[in-house]
Amino acid sequence: MTTKREIDRIVEKYSDMLLRIALHHIHNYAQVQDIVQDAFIKFCINLLNLKVGKGKSMAYSCHKQFV
């Protein structure tokens, strides 16, 4: 079971990277924030389907959403 603390740690670890990637492609910071927030919401919803150590693949999948 993943705790809120673990999810917070993942968000903190990957949010800056996802924001930078999105800003590279979409030059509207408010829209980028929405995209990254949606990505983390999808991540939380699908957390049980992810295998341990697949956090980077989640980040890549999020990147593919807006490329």
C-alpha cells in the first residue's frame, strides 16, 4: 500500500522535471501546470497497476501526452 507520504515524495521528485519538459513544448505556464497535475492524478489513479521502479516510465508516458 502506498502512503500519502510516498506519493508526496514522488510528486516532489518528478514535478520539476515534468514541468520543464512540458514548458519546452507548451509555452503557457498555466496550461503546463494543468497538464502536470493531470498526469499526477492519472498516476495516483493507476498506482496499483505500476510496478516498483517504473516511475521514470510514468514520466516518459506523461511526456508523450503533450509531444
